[in-house]
Amino acid sequence: MNNGAILEMSGICKAFPGVRALKDVDFDLMPGEVHALIGENGAGKSTLIKILTGVYTKDAGEIKVGGRRAEFNSPRDAEDVGISAIYQKPNLVLEFNGVENIFLGDEIRGRFGIPDWKKMAEKAHSLLQDLGIQISLYVPIHQLSPSERQIIAIAKALSQNASILIMDEVTAPLSSKEIDSLFALVRELKKKGCSIIYISHRLEEVKEIADRNTVLRNGKKVGTLEAKDLDVETLIRMMIGEEMEEKFFKEKVPLGKPILAVKGLSGGMVKNVSFEVRQGEILSFTGLIGAGKTELAQIVFGIDPKEKGQIYLDGREIEINSPRDASVHGIYLAPEDRMTQGLVLDMELKENVTLNDRDKVANRFGLINTRLEEAVAREFVTNLSIATPSIRQKVKFLSGGNQQKVVLSKGMFAESKIYIFDEPTTGIDIRAKKEFYVLMADLVKKDAGIIFISTEIPEVLALSDRILVMRKGEIHKEFTREEATMEKILLSSFGIKGEE
Amino acid sequence: MSTKTDDIGFTRGLGNRKRYLFFAALAVIYIAFSVFVKGFFSWTALGNILVEISIPSLVSLGLTFVIISGNWDLSFGSVAGIASMTTCYVTSITGNMFLGILSGLMVALLAGIVNGAFVSYFGLSDVIITIGTGSIYFGLSYLYSGGYHIHENLGDSFGFLYAGSVGPFPVPTILLGAICLGAYITFNRAKIGRAFYSTGLARTAAIFSGVNTEFCKMLAFVICGLLAGIGGILTASENKSAWVLIGQDYLLTDYAIVFLGWAIFDKPSVIGTLVGAFFLGTISTGFVMAGVPFYVRNLGTGALLLIAITIGAERQES
Amino acid sequence: MNKTHSGRSSSLPDLLKRYSGPILIGAVFVLFSVEAETFLTAFNMLQIVHHGSILGLFSLGFTVTVISGEIDLSFSNLGALIGVLVAIFFVKADFGVVVGLLTATLFGIGIGAFNGYIIAYRGCKSLITTIAMSSICWGVTFMLTGGGDEVRGMMPDAFAFIGQGYVGIVPCSVFIFTLCYLISFIIITRLPFGHHLYAIGFNSEVARASGINVRFLKFIAFVISGFLSSVAGLIITSRLGSGQPIVGAQFLLEGIAAAFFGVAISTQDKPSVLGTLQGVLLLSIIFNGVTLLGLPLYLKNIIQGGILVGALVSKEARTLVDVFYNLKMRIDKRHREAVGSRS
């Protein structure tokens, strides 16, 4: 029953332990169209894409490419049928130059099988000219800016004559001029019959470039809209859903004095950020991917260097040059990537919990009091309802939600005053998420302050006392909980100052 | 880009079985030697094993520190050499054994500090740097006597370090015991032990947790150098002389010891190193008693290391 | 941002770096010419090139593995084993020339393949694996020679030609060495194999995602190393006229130092055939000069070790001031590398 679609996905299901990522999702792509895939974080977009590129295998459902059934067991399978993907972080060898990267693995051979670099350089040049972009193709790409690297990655996908191109948040590091050029290229590709699946949080872009839009929510397809039917309100409604499931709201806690104050903080992409966090307060940072939220957190926590500005703790100015400094001052960061940054996977639960502040369970000789440590660990397991066979279990065997609870325990054990949570609920099922929200709310009842970083606007709305929207390394707008709505936040995220 | 994260592997069962396999193999080997080699099944032989592994265990413990913190040291053999030469040289010209030992230890300490500085603070490749520094230390050790053995004027009590006993315990065993205890406590009970392990297992997470990973790595190299130096001095004491080749054979043996322990216990550890040492010592003593030439012993050690790697490495794959 | 058509910039430090190989080689050459009387003789030059040919073959194989992101420490003992093996073939087993050479070389390739299999397909760490294999080779060598004696006897003339004969005015060993380098140069810099090998060494994940067969190429890298080491071993035996078990150790440090010298002088901080060649030249001259001057043997160890350490340090710090000043920034930089900055 091929209606001319170049790609048909029907009834796709995929589950991970504890999380059902995709439920019965349909998606199709017509030749020469740009079909946008939209949804909140965790809605299932990247899972769907990973199935399409052969990184994951689907549990159920059917995929047809060009009318013929296709099975993807590896990335090569997907490539062979002309599916190519570009991601936010380009898949490139930094030490090679542009030409070498574009043709990596698919070099144009001349006589005797020797790569014909001249021909490749010509082709690369023409590819870039189509993009209307000037980039030096002969320097190692670590000398290029991130946006230029992204363009090389796009050129690479194009050079492989992909008929189905997936663009996953590729515009995050690009300037508006570069985005315009990219879209011009996209339109060229459409004319040549290339079809594009476009994933982006940025609704303005989606509006501009997409022919159709499919919205996913919680692993299910909510609906597909033609471009002409697309407007922001409809989209937002589709993304967040009409039903207000048991809405979780953080209790109003009397706010105490400011614990952390930051003035004029700059470093890397972060520019001139100022804010303060008070006792009992949950301050949220939200915004699009690449807005600079994690970068800000890493400066406050001492991982990245601060170039300008001051940090004050309890009114006194402090210097934070390393995570150790931050910990000593009572600042704790639960990093975005909990598996490589937040936990030592091969160590036991109790060892991870006490890692930040081993002095607390050690006697004056520097030896750890095992009994004390185990008691501490057990207490956290009970209070936080961590599901684990024992406190000696290696944390790599715990589920995502429980791992996150261990990360939380680490910070609580160090009796931190300021908790910075960077996307703490990614990859966690609903039940665990709700448990986590409760735990966060409890924390602030005990006079701590929380900086909560998330791109999931619903949870931001539910938990925060105040919301700061970041954009391109700066704070764009501030909302109190009362005045914030999803629409206002989204608008602010892409730089549109609302009316009023 | 993440790859399949679908499953959380439950391979613990498999791990335990392999551990029993090793102990079974040890038992089989012990029995085989007892059957085929006269005199092996005796307290004397067992005592020989323990004596023979005392120095290698000691030095291997130092190496274990480096491996746990995620690095490699290929120079420790040469550190042992130059420490022993220093000790004997100073002893023979000053007539003061304690001064000699002190100098040797200081040289070993310095060597460890140099290694550690290059690797942890300069961030250079540990493998290449220690190959380089190892050769430099080796060459430098010739300076004392132009390569000749140093055995004059060491004093009668110099041999005591190795051959003497305090009560029923030989001095090296006491030293080994003390160091073992210290190492065990460090890794299993002391807070710095967690720092070492996390630096090696997950350096990024360790940094995020406020662990001073540079310091840990540096300390590991220093301890390794120091213990290697002690080992070298003991060897010199055993032979009542020092020569430049002391320590050159440490590399293979001690890596085999540490990796055997790693393969058996899923991670580098004090217990693992001791077990590995005993394993290797059993085979080595058995070979010696059977009159097997030294090169076959080396071959055996190499083969054992290879086996340990292939079996251990399978479990490292994630 | 520099928009140049070639990747080469012409600032002074980079120029110096690009020519630092020839500069250093020339400097050392001049130094020894002045200090040692017999340095500039034809005979002595021959010594240098003979040593260099053998060292060069060892170091080249090593370089190939380093390019792929691994390390092969077994090359010198492997070469020694093959050298002894071929001597046994000729002396004890009376093989013909061709059969003997082929068999011995096959053994070397086989051991290299074994290394490659364990490392590439079983995922074992190359450092410790090749250390183990190195000692196994050593043990076997000594076993075959009954404890380290040399294997003396009548060897076929054709075989002796390899190490002692001339092709025109060029010693055969140099001829072989040049051939190998030429072929390797072409393969590494011109053919996809070399290019992909570099990709694997730089970022094996991206290489895999681009469809490069990472495991197979790494495997081949070790086979190549095994092959080249075997050839080196054959030349040694041919030159000496007997199989010597202990020559292995001598070339290990030198071979590694030569390769990393090549890395240090490369403008892009990567291992290369040309870089290793320069390292081989430099080290051969130094080895020869030190011997000629009657300087003690251990000085070679110190110098070679020093070159190795110096090569690495030179990448990080140009001057001592740089060292101390930037220590903190370097720690920060490595923190951020470990943490993986998001930009």
C-alpha cells in the first residue's frame, strides 16, 4: 500500500527497563518534504531516530523504505538505504581537515585505489558553495568554530547521497545567518528529492522550514499538522497535553536569606549572568538546548574557569576554582551525565554516597568508619526509597531513577547548602520522577536552596519559585511561578519578549 | 552518541565462577608439583615460596597503587636498581649503613616524584614517560661504579636486612607484612583509598566529586617508586652487593602478579596482588626445584600474564 | 581565523618545528664529525646505515601500531626470536634459503597476527599484551638456544647476502630498509589504509561510525609490525652470521625513542613514517658517535631515555617559564578535557 512515501514507520514500540519510550508510533515521510518531529525532552524523539539509524532495535512495528520492508540492525544498514543523520555534536575527527572528514570512510578513489584528494576537495568546495558558506577546508577542524564543524558534518552526510536526512538539533550551535544558509540548502535538497526529518525545539525554525509536523508526547504520537495549520498555541497544547494529571506543585516555603549570589558572571559562552538563590527556594534555569545552562552550572561548581564576575556565599565573596572548593563551600552539582560524571559506576552504593565528603565518615586517622558509613547509606536508602538489593551493590546495576537518588544522596550527605541539579530527570520513568520532585521539595524545607536546570517546561513550572530563561549564554527573562506559563517560557526561550 | 543501553548486564554470577576456577587451578598446580617434584610438598618448600615472593610482593604492591589510580609505570625496576646502587655506594664509602639506606630511599622517592610530576601535572603519557625515565635511571645507576658490582665495605650488618630475623620472622617478611597492612588499610578503609579507586575507575566522576585526582596519581607514583627502592635495597642485602641489573626483571614478574590478582578479583587490589604473588611464587619455586631453567620460568610468567589479561580483559569490556 | 589553502602556517615557531628534525640531525652530525676523528669515514658511515636499517625496520613497525592508537612493545624480542629461528632453520635443520626465509617470516607474521587478534578482537590492552608476548618470545628464544647461546654454523650464501651484500653500491640491508620505508610511506600517506588507520588512532568511535573496520585495521597494524620486526631480525642474523638471542633488548628503547622523536617534530603532533625516519637517523648517528668516542655504554640509555622524555615534554612546554607559569592552566585544561566541554 505504498502511497509514494519514501519512509513509513508504523506501530513502532520500544521499551527500556522501567521506561516505555515509544508506544505504537506512526511516522511517514514523503519524497522531497521536510517533516518535523517535535516534542518535549523524553517524548521519544531521539529513541525513534536511533531506531531509524540502526542504533537501537525496535521491539515491535514495521519500517518500510521506498515501499520495501527494512530491518536495521546496525548503523550500516541504515546508511545502505540512504538514511543519514546529523547530530548536535558532530561525528568528526578533530585532527583531520574538512575534506578528510567529509569523505571519511567513503573516500573517492582514483587510479590504483589511491584517494583522489583533488577531486574530493573540488566536491567538498561545491558542497559548501551550495550552502553558501566559506570555510577553510584545509585546516584541522579543531581550529574551526563549533558551528563550522557542524556544517562539515552536514556536508559529510550530504556527500553520502543520503535520500533521507535526519537533522537532530543541528541548529543549536549556529548563528541566524548560518541557519538561513542551512535552510536555503535544505530547500535545494528538497528540490533534488531528498527528504528530511527535522528535529528541533525551536518552533520558529520549524515553522519556517517544515512541510509537516508530527508531535510526540510521552512516547505516543499526538498528531500531525500541515505547515499551514501550525501555530504556536496549537503546538504547545499538543506538546504538553490538555489533561492536567495530578499536578505536582511545590509547597510554598517561607524563603530565608540569600545563600548564593552571583553577579556579572562570565566565562566561555556565559555572559554577564546575575542571580541569587535564597534558603527554601527552587530557582530554575530553562531554555533551549545549548542556551548555556550547563555551562553556567559548571562555572559555579568550579569545573570551568570564571572570567569575570563574583560569587557570594552567605554574603561573603568566595573563589571557586575547583569542584573541591565548591564542595567545601557547600555547593553540590548533580551533573547532567550522571553515568560518567555523577557516579563511579563500578563502586558500591555506599562508597558513592560518601565520595564527596569522606571526612565525615572518617576518624582522625583518616580511616573510614565502616559501621557509620553503612548506617548513613542505609538511612538514605530508606529515606529516599532507593531500590537496591544491598548498600554494597555496584551502582551500575541500579536503574536510572535509583542512580539519580544516589546522586542526590551524595549531595545530601555532604550537607550542601546549594544543590544544582542539571537535567536530573532524564531517562527516568514517571513514578521515579515524582519521587524525585518530592525529595527536592523536602530539601528546601530544610533551608537549602536549589538551582534546577531543565528543558522540560512542565516540571519547571511545577517545581520552581522563580524561573530564569537563558538564551545564548545570557539570562533572557525572569518569571515568578505565578506569572509563568508554558507559552511565555517557550517564547522567551527563542528570544521573543512577550507582550505586557 | 550513546550506543545500546538497553540492558543492565548481570554478569556477577560469571565472575564468581571464574574466581573459583583460578583457585582450583592453583590447587591443581600445587598438587602437580607435589607429585612430580621431589620435596615440593613440604613446609620447607612452602617457606621457600613465601620467602621468594616477599620482595616481589612488596614491589608489586607499589605498582598496584599506580594501576588502581589508572596509570602505568614501566620504570620501577630501574628505580629499584638505582636505589640499590645508591645505597651500597654510600654505605661503602661512608661506612654508615643507615646513611646508605636513607640515600637510596631518597633517590627512589625522587624518581617517583619525577614520574608523578610528568604524568599527573604535565599530563604526559605515563607509558612513554616511564619508559624514558626508566632508561635514564638505569643509565644513571652505572655512574656509581662504572657498572661493576659494589660489594666492598658494606659492613656485616648489611646482610641483616634480608637474612636477619626479628624473633621467628625474617625481616623482609616483617616489612612486607607492615606494607601490606598499610596498603590494605589505605585502599579498603582509608578515605584516600576511595580517592585512588575513583581516580582510576572514573576520573571524570572523581573530579566532579571533588577528588584531587592529580594528587592521587602523583602519590601513587611516589609510593611505587619508594617501594621499588625498598625492594632493590633488600635485593642488594640478599646478595650483599649491588649491581646495575637489579630490578630489570621486576617488570614482567610484578605486572604478572598485579594482573593475576586483577583477573581473579575483578579489580586491582592488595589481596589480589598477594594472591597473584603466591600463585606466581608457587609456580616459580616449583620450577626452580624441578631444575627448570630461568628462561622457561620467564616464559611461564609471560604466558600466565597473557592468560590473566585475556580472561581479565573480557570482564573489563563494557 | 586563518583561511589558508594549505594547513601549514608560516609562523616562526612552526617553521622551526617543521625543520627541527633535519636541524637536529645536522647538528649532531657536525658535532660528532668534529669530536670523533673516524666519524667521517666511509666505513663509519656504513656502520651507521647498517644500524639504522635494522633500527628503522623495528621502529617503523612500532610506528604503525602507534598510528592506530595502540602500542607494540614486543617488536624487539620478536625480531630476536625470528633471527634465532632462521639461524636454526639453516644451521640445524638445513633448510633451503627460500624456505627458511619464508618460514621464519611467516612465524613473525603469525605472532604479529596473534597480537593483533588478542588486542583488536578480544579487546585486551595492547601495552600489557605486548609486554607479555615480548617475554614469551624471549623465553622461546632462549629455549630454542638452550639457554642463550648463539646459533652458529654454516648459513647459505644467499642468506648472508641480505645482511652483508650490496645492491650496486648500496648495502642490501639499506636497500631493504629503503624499500620498506617507501612502501610504507605510500601505504600510510596515500592509500586509504593509512588514512583510516590515523582516523582510528585519533578517534576510533568516529572511525567506526564512518564505516571503517576498526578491528581489522588494528589487526593488520600488528601483522605489519610483526612482519617488519621479522625482517629486522633476519638482517641481524645475516649480518652477524649467527643467531643471537640477546640482540632483542638493544633496539627496544631506541625504536620507541625514534618513533616518538618523529611525533615531537611533526607539526601536527602525530606519528608518521617520515618522522620516524628522522628519528632513526638521529638515533643511529648518536649511537654511532657515542660508541666511537669511547663513551660508556650506559650513556646511550640516558640519551635515548632523555630523547623520549624530551620529545613528550617539548610538546607541552616550549620553555621552562612556560612550564611553571602554565601549570595551573594545564591542570584546568585537562580537567575540562576529562569533563568534556560542551562546545
